[in-house]
Amino acid sequence: MSSTSRSGQEGGRSDRLVDVELLDETTGAPGDGGEVAPRPSAPSDRRALPLVGRRWWPVAIALAIALAATSVVADRRDAARLASLADVSGVVSPLSGPPRAEWSTTAGVWSTPIETAGRIVYATGRADRGTDVIAYDADTGAQDWRTRLGAPTSDTSASLTSTCMAVTAKSEPVRHLVACLAGLFMFGGPGSDTSNVTVASTHMELIDAVSGEIVEDTPTAPATAIGQIGTDLVRAVLTADGHLRVERTDPLSAIPRWTFTSPAPWTGVDASNLRISVVADRILVLGGATLWSVLSADGTPIRTSDQVMGSGRVTGFTGRRLFTESSSAVGSLRTEVLDLGAGTSFTIAGYPAGPSPDDRSLPDLILSETGDALVASDAATGTDRWSTPVGKDGQVMVMDGQVVVDDPSSLRAIDGRSGTVLWERRGVGSVDHSAVTDGTVVVCLTTKPDGTADMTAYGLADGVPRWTVTVPSPAQTLTTIGRRLVTAAAGRTTVWG
């Protein structure tokens, strides 16, 4: 039997704890063959247990501190990861539990909705074939303002737009603006055999995002496109002599930050063909199917279609790479992948999958679809890494190193590097395979026998259902506006929070 006792030492040194052996109460003293009568337990015996227990206190405290520190580090890492997703297009704000329908609108959507200055803004049509820009309070759905856009219409014309974007004027005071491009399209009147549509005029309008006031209304060339880089406006036009001119400006500044003019004219481009796409601070200007130019954020030309022999129809753009239909494809569709910096290229099977959202956690992979399979190729060489079956109209997203596939057969997550299926949910029955994520769960719409739909969240890491809510009216799709979760049905858009 062992215990702990105090041993005093000479010289004024303090006492210290030492282990000593205690005799069993029924055992004789050493060297004595006789029995010893029982005696009461010494007080030191009762003190032994707490003294021994105290020896473990530092270990327990250290373990608790280590666990707490690990938890704090993990929480900070998760918080940092979720914060990094704030700039990833198509990722909604964190869904801590089942959302609820906040508000709805039946106004038709004619442009991609944007969220700016606490408002959701988009273009909508009028009965007279004109276009309005409408703004709702993003939290309550109250209509803040409605502004007429474009030139007056007639029986043989319509004012249309599909382009509105949020920009910011950095002058004092800072103004949040909505830039919209509106064209007046002329077409054959009643009884006319003319099916041609021509652009009579184009206006670029800047609208105050808070008040709805038109700040600037500028006539532009018929072939005009606008884009956004940061909070600046990018404008592309075809000049009178056919050259492409691109400018980046503060929206209300008369002086551009830079101007690019193409060395040679762009021929065969009309108003409906000119488009701008901005990805990863690189600007792609498209003039139809095969005419293009890529510029850096400071206006430096990176590569143009006239530098690439036999460029096919553009099918995708990542900022670093351009995807075009392969002119050498025979029998099966293939895509040519052009490294815009190096100018080198290779081909892959199928067409770009265009994952959305994509948090860029798999930069060494290119995903393409062949019609019945999703193929992952090496981004440097085009070599196939892995493939998985995919159904018609399936959706693909990339999140945290996983490829999530939502198609008619199942909802599943695949390790992007190995191709291993991490989890799979069959019988999900998604309405239109338009899954949405906040970075921790994947949300899908599923049909029910009575024709209504449920919105169900599955854990991104394990596929386990987290929550389910019933959608009040039959919904056709899930989507996002800014970082808000939205359901859309015929004639109705509902914002959830």
C-alpha cells in the first residue's frame, strides 16, 4: 500500500511530498512473527487519495486547454473559409437552420437580378413593350422605386434590356449606381412579312440605386456592351470604322482609366453579338461566335482570336483559359482548351461543364460533359483523371475540393482529386437539378405526390439531411440573388431568409 507523506529537511528547506510504503493493518512488523492488533487508520491514509488525484490535475487542465484551443482553431478556420465564400458567385449566406419565405413578387424578370445598396434590382417589362427598372427592399420586399428605361416605344418597336449591373462612383459622396443598357429594337408591324429586327438606338443609363433617379442617360453606338470589374464600369463599342474600343471608367468620370482599341476592324459584328464577360479580373469581349479579345484589368491585351489559328465557337472562359469548340473534332464533340498566357492548347472530351458555384478549390482540374458522363481532366495536360455517369440536365458545383453532382439519378459528392464517391443520396427527385449551397449544406428542391415541393438541405461533408421545409407554392427552380436564397415558379419569385 502506498501513500504520500511530508519529509522535513534540515537547513530550512521547505517540506516536499514523497511516496512511502504503509504496512497492511493485519500484517506484522518486519522481522516479527507475531500478530499485531488492529489499530485505527491514520489521518494520513485518508489524505492519500486526494493527494494522488492532485497529481493528475495538471494533465486534465492541459488536455482541456488543448481541446479548447483545437476547437477555437477549427472554428476560426471554418469562419475564415465561410468568409472567403462571400465573394464566390452563387453561394448563399450561411443557413444555420430551415429558412422561411420572406417576401415574393410577380414582376417579370428581364435581366439578371442584382443586390446593391440594400435593394434587389432588375429590369421588368411593361404592357406597352417598354422596360422599367424596379427596386425592392432586400429584407422586406417593399418596392422602393420604379424607373422607365430606354426610348419610347410604338407598335413596331420594343425597348429591351438584358444587362443591368451594380457599379459605384467613387466621387464625394460615394454613389451606388445601377448601369443598364437599353436598346430600341424595330421590327415588322402587324401584317408585315418582315421578320428582321434592327436596333434603332441604344442608351446607357446610370440610375441612383437608392432613389431610382436617372443620373446619366448617354446615347451609345448600336453595337455596345457593358460589364463590371470591381466597382468600375467597362464599356465596349464598335466605332464607326469598325474597330473595337474598350474603356474602363469610374461610372461618373468623363476620363477613362484606360482605353484599348483593336489594331484591325471587327467585321461582321452587330449589336446583338457584342458581349462582355469578366472573370478573375480578366475581360473577355466577344463579337459573335469566334471573334474575341481578352484584356487584363489594366487594359493590357493578353490574347485575341486573330492570334489563334482556326478558333472555334467560344464555349467557356475562366480568366486563365478559353474554351472553344474543336475544329478537328470528328464523330464526337471535343473542346480546345487555350492557355491564354502561354498560348498553348490541347483538347478534351465533351464541352465545358461550367460548374456553378465554383470556389476554385480544384484549380488543377477541368470538368467537361460528354452527354452521359462528367469527365475530370488534368488542367495542365488534358489527360483524363476520372469520370462519372451524369444524367441529362445535371448540375455540377465545386466546393471545398469536392465535385457535387445533382442529376436525375442522385445527388452525390465526389473527391475532386481521386474521383472517389464520398456520399450519395438516391431518390432525391430534384425538381430541375438547381442545387444551391452555403458552403456547409447543399439545398435541393424535391417533388411530392401532391405536386408541391420540399426544400431539403444535405450536409456537404456527409450527405446527411439537415432540415426540410415545404415550399408554399409549386416551385420550378432554386437560384440566388446576391447571397440570398430564391425560389422561382411561373410568374413568382420568392426570397428566403
